[in-house]
Amino acid sequence: AYILSAKLGDAYNFTEEQKEQVNDLLDSGYNNLWVSVIYGTDSSSSMTNIALAQVGNVGGEPYWTWYGFNSRVEWCAVFVSWVANELGYIDAGIIPKFVACINGVNWFKDRGLWKEGNYTPKESDIIFFDWEDDGSVDHVGIVIKVEKNKVYTVEGNSTDDTCRKLEYSINSNVIYGYGTPVY
């Protein structure tokens, strides 16, 4: 943040007081403000709005590079982590930074924030899937709404390596369970 404010200050000939003001605005305590400005949302629906703004992304860039990978990886969990990071939720301990779905499941379970697949989720819950119905979690996304016995999601690394909006029956056997962050 300091480097950015220094560059702005130099480019626009800011006074020392103006540089201090820019530093103050770049403080992580203002993450929700900047999310509102950038994504046009409020904090109650920020996870879903940020995720929805990513629909159509192919290949997972910039998510896996943000995470620290030099080349493409399976990026569904990285996508969820990236969205959470945009809001400061990783630093705040609200959602984990994870690349393996099982690590996300275990993080929520360890904190008593886990619900089994028969739970009716809420907006911004984290949905985990078991495609083979073998008891092993395979995929993760973000719940955007529940309506008429359907769960609507945004998922990175979906069909054709794309970020997509999808829907499932609330009773689908591929739903492994839900992480229920305390926002």
C-alpha cells in the first residue's frame, strides 16, 4: 500500500498530508469500502456479487497466480479463496486460504462451522461436492441463493475450465456439505 501511495504521490505531486491520507485509505480496515466502490455492493452480499462478477472467466487466471502458483492448477478452491481475500475475509479468519477442498472442509469442521448436505444453505455459504459419491470431496463453490428447492452457485474451474453459475436440487447426492462462515 505504501509503494502505491508513494507512486501516486510522485505522479500527482501530492503533499505529505495527501500522501498520509492515501496511506490511510489503503489500510486493510477499508476493504469493505473498496469492495463497495469496485464491485458496487454492500458487505452483506459481497461474496456473491464478487463471485458473480467473475462468471465467464476461462482458465483461472488471475486466481491461481494470486495464490502463488506459476502455472495453472485445479482452481475451484483457489477461486473461493480469492473471492474471500477480496473482502479481507482470509486475514480476518472468516474463510481459509485453501487449494485442496478437503482442507477447506476440515477448516470449517474444526471450527464448528460445518453443515452436512441435508442442510438448507444461505447466500454466501461455501458448498462442497463429491462427484463420485465416494465420500471424498472433489469440488467447491459459493452459494448465491436458494429458491424453489434449488441451490444456485458460482463455481470456478467448472465445465470447460470456466467460472460458471450452476444449479442443483437441494437434495442432490453430489452435495457433500457446506462451510458456513460467520460474516
